[in-house]
Amino acid sequence: MEMKIPYGKVATREEAYEAVRSVITPELMAKFKVNPDFSYSENESIAAKGKGFEFELKFLEDGVEVHLQLGLLFKAFKQQVLTGIEKQINKVI
């Protein structure tokens, strides 16, 4: 786990899942010139895998766990990527 983001604006895992799914989208990722494959596990997780990176958001009872793996070319940007993910999620949960 890279970080855990507690719920603030939502009360349940289901609400958080729906809110985050509306902002972490293929269209958002396209802005960063990456084209990941997304997979969704209803109310439990959102995962994306692309060339050189992989992330998963796990929805728990009290917050979202962020798991991030970056390839060698992206490792230097890990903190920036985590900060960006955190900002997007905090806007809605």
C-alpha cells in the first residue's frame, strides 16, 4: 500500500466507489498520454494497467487504499503521480 485516503464527503464504500469511478477514467488518463486497461470490481476496487505502470484502488469500510507500481522510466515521478491521484480522489470522497 502506498497510501490510504480516509472518507470525508461520503459515508460508505459503495458511495466512495461510485464517486471515484466518475473521476478516475480512461479520459483522465488520456490527458497524461497513457492508455491503460481498466478493470472494475463492483464496490471493491478499480485497477488500471498500462505500459510502465499499474495501480489499484481498494475500497475499504473507512477509506481507499492506493497501490501503485511504476516501471523504471516512471519511478522518478512516483510522488507526483501519488499526489495527483490523491487530489482527484479527495475532491469526491
